[in-house]
Amino acid sequence: MYIGLKNMFYKETRTWKGWIHYTQHASDGSAPHEIASCRRDSAAFQVLVADDQPFLLTTRPDALFWKGGALRIARIEVTAEGVHVQPEIKLIGFIEDDDGTPKADLLLEDAHIHVQARQVQPVWVEWHADEKMKPGTYEGKVRIYTHTLFEDEQLAGECDFRWTVLPDTLPEPHDYRFYLDLWQHSSNIARKYHTGYWTEEHFSVLDAYLESMAQLGQKALTVIVSEIPWSGQFSHNDREPSDLFEYSIVGVSRSADGAFHYDFSSLDRYIALGEKHGIREEIEVFGLLNIWQEAESGYGAIVEGAPDGVRVRYYDEASGTYRFIREDQDLKAYVQALEQHFVTTGRIDRVRILADEPAEYDLFNRRLTWLRSAAPSFRYKVAINHVEFVEKGLEGVSDYVPLFNCVVKEHQRLMDQRPSIEGKLLYYVCCNPARPNTFLASPPLESRLIAWFAERLGTDGFLRWNYTVWPDKPLERIAYRSEIWKAGDTNFVYPGPLGKPLLSLRYKWLQRGIRDYELMQIMKAEGKSTQVQAALDRVFRYGDILECDPERGAAPEAMYSLKAEDYDSLLFQLASAPAQA
């Protein structure tokens, strides 16, 4: 049996040469594998296990027999001397990339897995250090024990590792300075768990998903207040459409006397749920501005006189039917009711009305003017492709989120405008650029790089649209609309059992980068800016930020490092310093 350790950024890919590559490197080096973390942090690595014959791999000590008869059982055990916490051990699952190649990404909840002969099975091992853990170096071992049927277990292989816990303590995730905004798609979550929208069962599942986002330091809660603001991502144009519609969290009815009534109970409950998990910086409202339209397919504007395509559905008690608001004054009344609700609940300062990639400045300004006249208390946040939107200025817009391409291409212009930005300045990636990104095909370290780029570019954080925008059967095939969305563009987690998400390797890699960012802020506050700069200089290779513009065609490897040790230098340079502290 073969066993080896790799760093947490390893990504196993099942190709026809994979077995030869693994057997050549499985036993490389005899020195312990080194990992490091702060307190209130974690350190992780991967264990690779394989054999010439099929076997059953388990991460737990429970009794286990193979349903198909006599088969070797391999049990993985991970220990560390002097450590009183148990490691998190997860089997890593595979999902097909756009080209059909299975790639490691899912952190499974399964306790065991059948491993075919000459197939490499990776295992995720993560050690968590709380704020009370004693700093120091801990020696550990990974052991594989095997047996068949009623045989006694025998040691089949072992590897050593060394975990250094630094004295520095990271903040609680809800206190992270890194401003993370991953949009939530609550209707899609309901569909994958077969719950009704905004039911008890739905909120129970949402609770688990918000908990997973809170562990990343998520700052914003996504609420959708009209029907299908993205028009289902125009999935009707796809050869095999997926249901990507997002529905309003606000109930609207019209009584027989013609008066409209608004039910904000689900909205309030979702906000309270997020606050329970420490997600309380921002309430981002979709469905009032820059609605995605395709009139020729029926997804156009329905309110006469309004410059946007807002669709508000209501129950008409007089007729006993559901209808849509079609009068300008009725739509304004709804917007005003929303505004007043946020005012009376004391949340208006946290509310941002979101606009996703407006294309035409003048049209967008007309839509914004209409909204501001209806509800002057609202403030706005815009994901943009052009610095022009910042330079010209938009009344009421306090937060700007330019695309990565835009930030690096026009960085100086953006920084010149920074003093005029009232709120946050984030950057985002989506289906582009090709690199850096967080696709299944992206180099693993690019997920970690996301937060490093925020530090380097001088932005407050990062936005992405994709936490759970799954196609219809994401555990069978995550690839969807591959001409535009590369596999992984739509998600950081997968729908898991028991109403909880399955995290991905990309989630963990993003989290490591965010924690790096938090450590940088601590170090700078302690007068260690030189060490932070040294780590940044080791990771970033470009001379001028303009070189990172994807349109220039420079090799990404010439712009930034793809070696884990360069990023880890931030931690390991501190590991050698405690004795002098």
C-alpha cells in the first residue's frame, strides 16, 4: 500500500498517467511534513492513499465490512503528541471538469469509500487551534492500518508531520477586516433539498449554509425582493436548461378594497438568522435595480412608465388569482414600503440596493434616479466593468465593486477616485478573467491569492456571485454552460446530506487566503509591515500592476507565484521569531 503527504493545495486529477506519477513520488523525502497556523486558525494537509488492489478506506474506528465480500479494509489514523483536539478528517470526492476529467474538490461526509486498484484517494486532514492552545511545535503521525474480514489490523504505512502553532491569535470570523461578499441564492438551495420556499424546513437548511459562510467571515446577507431579477440567468437559451430562478422573499397581497399589503416576516427572519451567525455588516437587496431582461423571449419590463424591469407578484383577493404589479404608482408604493420597513426596524444604514453589471451609464442613471425619487433613504452598491461609473459619479452609490480586469487595467485612476467613494471598494471575478479565478480548473493557489490581491490592490475585500448557483444535478455534473461558465464558476459548496453543505477544497483554499489577510493586518499593527511586504514581494512577480491585465496576454505565472511555500512564508517567518519575542 502506498501512502504520502501533500500540502493542502494539492489537487488530485484522475488522468491516465496519474498512477505512474503517484508511485514515483509517494515516498519522496523522509523529513516530516511541515504545517503552521496561528491560534483561532487551522493547518491542513492531504494524505494520498493507493494500492495495486482495490480496498475500502475508512476514516473512523467503527466496525466495517464490505458488502461485496472479503476485501481489505484500510483505516487512517492521525495523531499528534500533546494535542488534545481531534483532527478533522474528510475523504475527498471528485467531480468532472468541463473536459470530463475527474478532479478532487468535494469534502465528503462519508465515513468510508471504495477505492479501485491503482487509483489515488486523497484525504483531507485539518487541525484546528483555538485561542487557548499553547503555542509550540507538535509532532504527529499518519498511520494506515489494514485487515481483511476477521484478521487483526496490521500497520501498513506511516508518515510524519510537524505542526507549529504560533502565538498570534486571529480574530473571530465575524470580526475579520476582510470584506467578503458571496451572494446567496436561497431559492436554489430550497430546490436541492425539496423544501417549500421560506418554510420551516427551508430556514433550517439556510441556517447551516449561513453558518458555513460565517466561517469565512461573510459580511453581507442577500435578500431578493422581486421575482427572478436575473431572469433565471437566461437558462432558456441553453441546450439543457437548469432551474436558476430566484424568487422574492416578500409576500404581497391586494385586498378587495384595492389596498396592497406586504409581508416582511420571511425577510426579517432571514436577516435575524444571518445576524445569529455574525453576518450583520450589510443587507444587500436584489430585485429593484438593473433587472436582467430579454424582451424577445418574454423576460422584459411589465410596469408601464418605469425605466427598469422589476416584477412584483401579488395575490389578488378579489379575483382569487395571482397577478403582477403593472402600474408605476403601485410599484413605487411597494418600494416605499420596503424603505419604510428598513427604517422602522433600524436597518436602513446597512441596506444596499445592488446592481449587477449595468452596461449603459445613462440608462442606469435613469433607473437610479427613479428609485431615488421613490425611496431617498436607500444607498446603492454596484458591480461594474468600467471605472467610468466611479469617475462620473452616481448619486446615492456608496459602494463600488469593479471587475478584477478593470482594477488592474485602470488601477491608478481607481485609486485617484478612492477618496470619493463613501463606502467599500471591493473587486470581483466571475466567468472572467480566466486567471486568476476559482474554477475547478484554476490552480489551487489562485483561490488563496484572492485575498492577497485585495491587500496588494488596496481594496477592502472581494465579491463573487457563486456560492450556490448550482445546475439541476450538481453532484452528478457541476459543469454547465461551459462556453461561458467554467466548471466551479457557480459554487464554492455542494448540496450535502442532513440539510448541510459539502464544503469544497476551493472553499478551504479561499479561507486560507482570508486568514492570511487577517494575519497581515495583525502584523502591520504590530510594526511588522516589512515582513508583510517581504511575503507579498515573494508572491507577486510583476513590476507594474498593468502587467496583470488579462488583455496583455502575460503568463499568470510571471505575475504571481504558484508555489505554496511562497505564501506559507508569511506564517513560517513568524514561526522562527517567537523565541526573540
